[in-house]
Amino acid sequence: MKRTTLGLGAIALLTLWLLSLCAYGVSETEQALIIRLGAPVGVVSTPGLNFKLPLVDSLVLYDSRQLLLEPPLEQVILGDQKRIEVQTYARYRIADPLSFYQALRTPEQANAQLGQLVSSSLRKELGQVSLPALLSAQRVQIVARIEAEVQARARSLGVEVSEVRFRKADLPLETSQAIYERMKSERQREAKELRAQGAEWAQQIQSKADAEKSAILADAQRTAKISRGQADAQANQILSDAFGHDAQFYRMYRSLQTYRQALSDSAPVLFLSPETEFLRDLKSGPGGAARSK
């Protein structure tokens, strides 16, 4: 009885061991390549439990999802002999595990091979374009051509490339610094030219303003002299008419003007003789001169 139980137990263990060698599972994110005695014989991409020949078949599991390739930063010479630093990235998936196994075997080797493909296509395409073209709307077309070439060359490796893009495309630091210094010098030169031109315009405007000012002042002075002469003539005419109308009043008015000017310009004390002609109107009044005559 014990021997029978041990025998059944041994058979069960052997069966489980054989089942473990035969059965394998494939997840939703994997695809399996069956290798029989060193030669690939089939691909299993359906998720679930599957079986293989024990001790004869082996499995190679590949990721069926999109994979990311990030090549290192590299310097590229453009068609106009400018140097730029470019860093790209690509997304791909293993579309044909059998071709992938025959050409590349491992994802690490695939990354190395695809990195070389991207680098060679990048250098080939950028070597034909100039820096202004790369910085313009043509950049989309340039990247599209690089992507198309990488897709075509990677298809034979069992790889489907879905995207190739620039992560970075800049001038080297020393080149950027030299361009910055050149741009700075150019802007300083333009600023000096603008300042000199502005100073010239300011001088022209100032000269024109001074000329207009002199013309306006000369015209104003001429007009003022004419007006003053006309006023003096009118004043003299008025005085002449007044003298002819009342000569005694006119002599009295002239005497008062003489008193005002003489007394305003004299010292606080003015010594005069009572018989002086200057005081005649003050002593005799407006009719004194007539009475004395």
C-alpha cells in the first residue's frame, strides 16, 4: 500500500514537472518566439496559456508595447557648414519577432542598431540643409524625411518605427556665444548710427527753429517799430491839435511834465531861487504867464 502511494506520488510529481516544462503563459504585453533546437519555429502573440515540447522548445519573450529609443547627444554638420548639437528620440515596437530574432536577438542590440540608423539618417538629411531652413517651417518636412528613411530601413529588422523626433537641436555653446557677441556688436553699431542720425536730425530741427525764431522776432520788431512810429505820429498829431485848440493849457501841461521829471530825479532837497523861471507856473498858476505878458 505504501509503495503504491509513493508510486502515485512520484507519477504526480513527474506529471507536474512535465507540465511545467510544457506549459507557458503569454501576457497582454508580450509575444513569444518558440525556438526548437536553436531554430525559431513559431510566434505566439495571443495572450493565455500555451504548450510547447519539453526539453526541445525554448521561449524568447519580447515586449509588444511601444518602446522608447533615446540616442545620446551628437554634433552634426549642416549643409552650410554650421555645427549643431542634436538629440533625438524614437518610438518603435517589435512587429515581427521572428525577423527581430534573426537580425537583432535582444532589445539591447536593437537599441544599438536603431540608434545607428537614426544617426546616419540624421547626418545624411541635415548635411543637405542650412541652419535657417532648420529653424523655419521646413523643419517639419526635414524630420518627416528622417522618420521615413528610418522606418524603411528598420522594417527589415522586424521593427516598426512609429515616430522620430528632435528632443534638442541647438548650437554648441561656443558657437552660440560667438553669435551672441556678433549680434551684440551689430546692435551696438546700429545704435551708434541711429544716435548719430538722431543728433543730426536734432541739429537740423534746432537750426530750423532758430531761423524761424529769428524771422519771427525780426518781423515782430519791424511790426512793433511801425506801430510805435504810427502811435508817436498819432500822439504828436493829438498834441499838436491840443496846442492849437488851447495853447495856454498845453503850456501848463508841458510845465507839469517838466516838474514831474525834474522833481522825481532830484535829491530830497532842491534849492531854487523864488524868481527862477522854473517856478513861475507854481507861483502864478496857469494864467500867470499870460498875465505877466
